[in-house]
Amino acid sequence: MGTTYTDLIAEVRDSIRTVSLEELKARLDAEEPVVLVDVREKEEYRQGYIPGAISVPRGFLEMQIEKAVPDKHAPVVLYCAGGTRSALAARTLRELGYTRVESATMGFVRWKDLGFPMEKTPELTEAQRARYARHLMLDEVGERGQAKLLQSKVLLLGAGGLGSPAALYLAAAGVGTLGVVDLDVVDASNLQRQILHATSRVGMPKVLSAQKAINDLNPDVKVVAFEERLDSSNVERIFKGFDIIVDGCDNFPTRYLVNDASVWLNIPVVHGSIFRFEGQVTTFMPKDGPCYRCLYPEPPPAHLAPSCAEAGVLGILPGIVGTIQATEVIKYLLGQGDLLKGRLVCYDSMRMKFRELKLRRDPTCPVCGEHPTITEYIDYEQFCAV
């Protein structure tokens, strides 16, 4: 006579280590190192979970656990609704080589009845789950990460070559609010590289053209248009409330203004610049790394730094640089990966090469150094002219 389901479960429970919910709570309260894994289905997990738990549904356990928990000697506690699925999962993990696995008795239903702490995943609509489905599959994003993106606010300085790809990819990713600062109108010469705009919108203010393109791509995104030129009188008003800034400026006075304001307001800046066939990207983290003035203590002479209008630019180049900027923003908002803090990525499109330069904070920097000498906004036009 074959083994019954009851016999199987009894055998499994005898072969694994278990932990009571009370003991589990005590460990969590004591902040003991433990990897808490919820093996219920995604729909169950959305209704509530133990704080700190990662979701690995029982049906995908063998495929996903090694990515979710790469250290097979880490202390792992599994739980489900009542204790059965987690017991089976615990045996599976033991067979996969995990050495410190336990199954929580009773499970989440009892945990909830006891009044122990619980959290819920942020509510996404069915339309949002469909739109961001590929994000939700990533452990580094998931529903919590996507909700973070939807609640985030990113300011784009310029709706031109760099701002265009950055805006489109941030909108597609579901960043909830995009501020766009630009005083120019769409010109036919922009369309070779500024993919936010279209022939039908030549003559339209760039911020309104950007708003239309972004809303057509993703109606979840709120666009805040600043049809004005950034200067000392409005920079703090415009920067207020944004989590991070994408710097697509094309002139030195504005870059120095942006740097000083971001340091004083403690707002990260993802800086990008392009010239003919080459581009650069770095991320400035105020109070935690070098700033723009550490990299460029003073602007170069005008004849050594002509604008794109004077020197030309390969149309695809800002697409690559702006996309890297958008990637940095997403990583920052999600708290994932290694940012380009203290690193400058240089891209040469003609040789198809990337190289990285180390950046160091200058202790004598007049803005972020140990004894700053610039503590208020200056005449940036005059500073760069000199």
C-alpha cells in the first residue's frame, strides 16, 4: 500500500526543524540575522505578509530560491498560510543543500490572529500590473519597488538631447512625477536627436511637447512643466520636492548653479554631457562624494568648449548617455546596484569604447569642501565669462 498524504506530511514534519511563531517574533524583534521567506502564492502575499519577508511562491521555489537566497548556509525561516507548504519547502531546500532551514509552525493565518506585525504590498491596479509586468518579475523591483517608482519625483533639466531619452524611459518605467524645465520651443534642427518631439510639434514649447509625448506613453505619469529658464531666483522653488535631478544642461553657468543648489539642498544629480561623438555620465551625491566643482573647479575657455550648435553632435549619442542617466535614477529610487558616485563613465561612440575615471572629493572645494567659501548664489554668467 502506497504512502498517503497524511503519512507524507508526518514524515516531512519529522525530518525538518520547526520554529514557533512566538519564537520567530522574538528573533525578529531582537534583529537576529534571518532570511524570512514567504512561500504562499503572490495573491496571498499581497493580502499581507510578515515584515521583512521575501516572496518565493512554492511553485517556483526550485527555480527562484538560489537567486533570492544565494548563501546556502544562511539561517532561513519559511512560512506559508498554515505550515504545510513551508514544511514541504523546507525539505526541498535541505535537498538543495541549504543547511540552516526551519519551517514556521501554524503559518501566517495564526500570525495574523495573534495580532503580530504585518505589512501589505502597495496596491497596484490590474492595468498597472499588466503594464509593469516585466518589472514585477524582478526581485530587485517587484510590487514594492514599482510602487516606490510610482511615488517618486524626478526633475529633468532640459527637454533636449539628454532629457528626451531620460524622460521617455523614466515615464515608461512608471516614475510617478516628472518635472521638466525648459524655456525653448521645438525647432526642426532638434528632431535629429531630441526624440521627445515630433515634426507636428515644431514651434510648440518644449515642455508642452514633452508633456504630450510622456502622457501618450504612460498616463500614470504626472508631468510638471516649468516653462522658464533656471536661475538663482527660481532654482530652489523648482528643485523643492524632487527626489533626484537629471542634469541635461548645455551651458556652464547653469551647471554650476545646479551643482551649488543641489549641494545646499542635498538633492542627488545625475550629470550627463555630450560633445560631437563623445559623452560623459556621473552621479553627484551631496555630502557623500565629489561635486561638479570638484571635477571642474572652473569652466574651460569658451573656445575650448563649443556648444552642439557650434560643433555638432551625432544624433544617437544623447540617446545612449541619456539612457545611462535614466538607469542611474531608477537604481537610486529603488536602492539597488552601484551608483556612479565617484566615477565618471566616458563613452567614445566612434571607437565604441567605455572607460571609467575615478573622481575624488576635493577637501578645498569652495562649495562642498571642509571650509566652503561659496555659501550663496553668485553671478554664474560672470563666473563662467571670467
